[in-house]
Amino acid sequence: SKWWADVESYPHQLPRESVSVMKSYYMHQQEIQRYRQSLTVLVPDGTLGISLSSNNDETIVKEVRKSSVLATKVCPGDKIMSIDGEDVSQMDETEISTMLALWHSGCDRKLEIQPSLTSCMPFTN
């Protein structure tokens, strides 16, 4: 059962508007947590067509080209958490780019991505 079911059964303890605001906030937080869960993306061999940027001790996707194999899979602001199971969450953009460039030819890469909370407008010119 949801926590607000108990609260709603005691209207004399909290105004109904307060319960409604608390319920809305709780549901919003649940949605954020569900959205923030990491996604696994399989990427074929070759150029990715993205650029990265490091700031505040994390590296994020800065841009995604229209022709990118990731154009429908990642967005600016997304964070690359791991590459083929290896944690890269503390690496800078140069380290991650080098790791991606040295990938074995003919092998798919498995990227773990943490989506950004910002709106997704993945294409750049």
C-alpha cells in the first residue's frame, strides 16, 4: 500500500491539500528515480558521432550528430557510466574517448548510460 493511503484516512491530522502536494511530490520523485536508472546501449564498431565534455568530476555527452549510430539512443547531458562493464564514471573526456577509439575492430561496444533529466534534443549539425 502507498504511504498516502494511511495519511488520507486521517484527514483531521493534515489538510487534504497538504496530502495532495506530498503525494504529487512523492510520485514525481519515483518517476525521476525510474528515469535516472542506467540504460545499456549496444553500439556497433566505428565512429560514434558524439562529443564529450568533462565538468564537475563527470563526463557527459555534449553533442550527438544526426548521422550518429547513437542518435536515437543518447542525448546531450547523458553520462557514460561504463564501457563493456568497465567503470568509466570517474574518467575525463580524453580517457573515455581514447578507450572508445581503441575498441577492437568488428566488436560491438556495450555502453551503460545514465540519462540526463534535461529534455532530449539529440541532433546537432
